[in-house]
Amino acid sequence: MIRPLEYCVNTQHINVSIDTIDNRIVELLALRKTYLNKAKVLQDDTDNKQNRIKNISSNQVTLAKKFDLPVEFVQAIFDEIDNYFNQDYTTRGYEQQ
């Protein structure tokens, strides 16, 4: 459970909340991967792909500003996620799902 920060009175409360946040991050990464895979199936032309990439990048800037995070930091994280998901898993020794 993510305990509201104002109710965290010891490090155990903080650690449990951080563990829950980490779990949700990984869960959302897996969900994002499934959506990216579906987008690849539905994708039909390159112009559409370029437009989608532009919109995603713009959204990342908006999100970074909304949550008071450095834009470069947020974009670097998403770039790394996308680069990893776009790799050929067979060359990494993983089975494709």
C-alpha cells in the first residue's frame, strides 16, 4: 500500500510505500509493452508512425512539467524503455512473447 507521505512515521512505512510504487512501475511497464506491441500490429504507414512519435514526445514534455521533473530526465527514461522494447529479444536470449 502507498501510505500518504504525511502518515509515514517510520522507515518501514516509507520502504513499504516505495516497494509498492516500484511494483506498480514494473506493472505499468509491462502493460505499456503490450500496448506498443498492439500498436505495431495496427500500424500501417510510416507517416502515421512519425506523427505518433511526435505526439508521444510532446506528451512526455507535458508530463514532465506537470510533475515538476526535468524534461530531459523523463525523455531519457522513455527513450531507454522504447529502445529496450524495440530490441530483437532473440538476440538478447529471451523468447518473444
